[in-house]
Amino acid sequence: MLEYSTRLNGEIYKSFVSEIIKKHNIESIVETGTYDGMGSSQLLASIGLPFDTMECHGMNFIAAKVNLEKFKNTRVHHAYSLKLNEMLEFIKQDDWTNNPDEMIELGVKFDHENPRWYYTHELNDVVSKPPQENLLMNLITNPERQLVFLDSSGGVGLLEFQKVRELPKEILKEKLIMLDDINHIKHYRSLQWMKENCEIEYSEDGRLAVAFIV
Ligand SMILES: C[S@@+](CC[C@H](N)C(=O)[O-])C[C@H]1O[C@@H](n2cnc3c(N)ncnc32)[C@H](O)[C@@H]1O
């Protein structure tokens, strides 16, 4: 959580998300990256729709279970968003995790001076191995109208975005994608793609970006 900005649980974000949900007739919410459940997950749980959130780190998962216990609409999962092997391979081959200096000049933020090392550890060093993998795809491969908030790791934000984009068109058109940390390696490239291909709606302060990505 080194380079991440302030917790995403203030009133301006809640009213933005509530309006977006109403406007687009969203039926349920899925989030990758719960951390301790006190930031975005708290906000998304409080909306009241069925809400699934997943966290790979064992200690964070336990904290989040406790912190979100009062929300009966919410399921906290100890899980990897995607397949672990695919995520590790992606980090290994991603030039951006190997050339941070060039990207820092562009204004892209990283969590560590050696991003490749850091993001590999973030996935491997999880105290207890999550019993599930690929849960993001399992939870969104359906025709339901869902808000999908991608907020896991800087190392795999782009891979999550790409995997979502690979959904069959008739399913993808029902998914409203939300990104935070848009100047961070996590979503910088996804946002560039969205800017060229989608109609994006931003929160008042420009921090959250939301769009259908068909
Ligand atoms: C940016 S934090 C999440 C912040 C949280 N949404 C909030 O607003 O407070 C990212 C979290 O995702 C977890 N994480 C990283 N990669 C993951 C993955 N592939 N699947 C599930 N959780 C992951 C990390 O352990 C970390 O707790």
C-alpha cells in the first residue's frame, strides 16, 4: 500500500458510486483487492447490493472478514483474482515492471524501486495460500449487470483488464468497469485504452474512472 492514495471511503466517492449504480441499473458488485476492508470495500458494501470482494493475503483477508462482518450483503473471499501462474508469467514478461525509470518520467507511479520483485512477492508472500484462483472471472462470467471494481495489484491490473475484455461481447456489455489509481502502473495503460475506445465517467476529483468497455 506504499504509493496508494488515501482510502476510498469518503462521501464524494459514495455519492458518485451510488449515482452510477442507479443510472446504469447495476444489480451486483465485484471487487478485486479488499485489503483490510476499510476502504473501497466498506463503501461498496454500504450500497446494499450483493457484493463480492476478494483478497489473496491471509492476514488482510481475516481483518477484512471482521471489518465487513456487519454487511449481510457482502461476501469476502480468500482468493486470487486470476490464475496464479498466469499472473506471475505476466509480471515476468511485462516491460513496465522492468523499466520503472522511463515510466516514472511519464508520471506513472510504482510501489517499489524494483516493481517486478515487489509484485511477484505480493502474490507469493500471502501467509496462507488462497483456496481459490481465478475468482474474478468465475464471478463475472454471467449475464448479470455488474459493477466490476479492479483494485488488486500494480503488477496485474492490466492483466485483469485484459481478461475482462476477453469476455464474450454479450456478457461484457453488462459490465461497468471501475478503476482507481489511474496514474499508477496498475491502471495507467488500461485508462489510455479506455480514453481511446470508451465513454468514461469520472468522479468529481478525477480519481475514479468508470466505463463500459465493449
Ligand atoms: C490497493 S489494495 C486494495 C485497497 C482496497 N480496495 C481499499 O480501497 O482499501 C490491493 C490489495 O489487493 C491484494 N491483491 C493483490 N493482488 C491480488 C490478486 N491477484 N487477487 C486478490 N487480491 C490481490 C493485496 O494483498 C492488497 O491487499
